[in-house]
Amino acid sequence: MYFDGRREYEGKMQEAKLKSWKTFCTISDGVNPRNLVYKIASGKIRTTTRMTALEKEDGTYTKDTRSTILHMLEHFAPDDIEDSDNELHRDIRKEIQKPLDTADDKAFTKEGIIAVFKTFSSKKVPGEEGLTSDILIRIFEVFPLFFTQIYNAWLKEGCFLKNGNIRL
């Protein structure tokens, strides 16, 4: 379904580009289109990419960036409705409900954690919590056992931090 939609989208894009190019090349009001194309290709004129209007199924066009994006979402990312699932989709839904068997997960070690912390760039701006990599390393050096136990508990429970909140 996705690939069919993508193929259709790419085909329509190619058609629109060709139509636009043909229109551009037929400009006859004293402007030489080759001069403009040369300037664009040689980098003498900078262009910016903008979301343009799309033709809808009913023949109308989207009016602005917001309506274009909403139309794309409706067309290429339809609602997830279980009633319309085929056998493959039902199998995928069943698979993701099964608990993960992660017996191969190895426990975190103090050495492994500090090695990862040391790969962080000290020149990066701190995140929302205000901690730089240097601060994390110093805290870990003071409380290595505490942090190692926390990371291993999270690993065992399958619970990790995301944006400062514990996620299950």
C-alpha cells in the first residue's frame, strides 16, 4: 500500500516537473530561459525549496503549506483502522503484543558506562536538564555503583528515560 502510493506520488511528481519545465522553456516575452537555467545551475542564483500546491482527487488544489501537508498525510499516511487489516497486518499486530525475549542483554558495567559518557562531546550545549557531558562524567565518577544499578534495573524492567520521563 505504501509503495503503491509512493510510486503514484513519484509518477505525478515527474509529470508535474516535465510540464513545468516545458512551460518554462516556452517563455517568449523577451526572456531567454537558458540564461536563467545557466545562472541557477552555476550557483549564481540561489533558490529555495518550498512546499507547493497539490492537486486533489476532486480536481481542486491545496491552498497553502498547511493544507498541502494535511492532504499528503491523508493520502500517504491513512488512519490505522484495525477493521481494514489484512492477514499480514493482523500477524504484525499479534507479534508486537508478545513480550520481547531479551535474554541476550548483557548487564551494564561501570567501565562500559563511563566509556560511553566519554564519547559525548564536551562542546555540545546541555539538554533540557542542563547537564553537560563533563557534569555527567563527574557525577558518575562519584556514584558509579548507584548509576550502574539504576541502568541495569531499567534494562531488566525494559524501562528507559525519554525527555526526562521514565517510559515503560
